[in-house]
Amino acid sequence: MNREYHRWHSPRLNRDMEVLLYGHSGEPVILVPTSKGRFFQAEDFGLIAAITDGINAGRYIVACVDSVDEESWYNKDVAPAVRVARHAQWEDYVLNEVVPLVRGRASGGRLTLAGCSLGGFHTYNVGLRHPDVFQRLISMGGKFETEDFLDGHHDEQVYFHTAPQWLPNLHDTGRLSALRRVEMTLAVGEHDFCRPSNENLSKVLWQKDIRNDLSIWDGGTHDWPVWRQMIRQYLPA
């Protein structure tokens, strides 16, 4: 398998960021780590191995990105508004630095954003806000509310980074049309504590006539063995 390590100084985050890129051709995929995860997590926990056949067959170019969760959502040393602002800088980094990298290496096709657990949150938080950029969203065991991170703080920025809050109030026909063109998967284990969050977001999406696939995995929990099975199904060889 072609495997490349990339590192550069991100002007949007004012720090070095690292990416692992897998594959030689195919559709572009950006894979986001779980809570506080690093760019090598997907390899360490077997997600890349689970989709090796598809990567080697030239179906996917996969970019595994770094997070800044410890500087944003989990950073209790700064005010909640600062946490969300740091996340917004990370979003800009993904959109303006990682997307061009993976698009430039891909051979065309839809751009997929995917992740497990908090990576699933990032997938839908960023993807729903930018349906002009991403054509497919895959969350595996994600949770989409932000209240637990912000000590009760709420403002306009929090609102627009919490999909279950802003989606019900979205009436812009152009934005809705764009969202309806995105292929959306919400996969969650039957016994995953994030299941209610997935069911709620799916309901909110359907209320806006936004098609989505809510997939409840029999017997599944919130853990890597389930996510390895999921990613193999959603990114088949």
C-alpha cells in the first residue's frame, strides 16, 4: 500500500499538523480520529487494515488527520467560547488545507468525510455546514450534541456548531437542496450510549426531507471492533 506522511505548519492553527495519506488513486476520503486522537490512530486501531483491499484496488485515497480536541472541546483551562473558536480554526484547516491535498491526489469522485465517536461528531458538524464540499458523510458511533463540553455556555457560535439546534430552523432552499444531495450514513451499535443521539439527528434530518441511512448494528457497542466492521461495509473493496 502506498503510505505517505505529511507535515506542515498550518497558518490557520498556528502550529504544525500531521497527516497520513494512504492509496494511489480513487475517491478521496478524510478520516477523523476519535476524542483527542492523532493522525495515526486509524492505522493503530485497524481501520486502515479493514479497508486495505479497497485502497490497494485504487478505490480510495484516504487522508487521516490530526485533531485539536485537547485545545478545543476538552480544554477546560479556557473559556467555552474559546474552545469553540479553536474548533472553528480546525474546521478551516480541514477545509482549506486537507481538502485540497486529498482532492489533488484523488482521481475524482465524491469526497467522503468519516469518523468514529467524536470523529463522527466532527463529520456531521463540518459536513452539514459545508454540503458544497462533501458529498458523503459516514458517522460510526457519533454523538452530535455539544452541551457536555461547554459548561452550560451558549452563544451563536455554539448554535451553529450543534447540528440538532440549527437544522430544525434551516429554511434556506438552496442550502436544503445542497444537503439533500449529500449521501449520509449514521451507523451506531444497538447498545451504544450514542444511539439516542443518532436517532434524534436522523429524525431532525428527515423532518427537513434530508435523506439519511440510520443503521442500528445488532449487538453493537461503542468500540473499535464494531467500527472496523462498519468501515469495511461503508468503504467496500
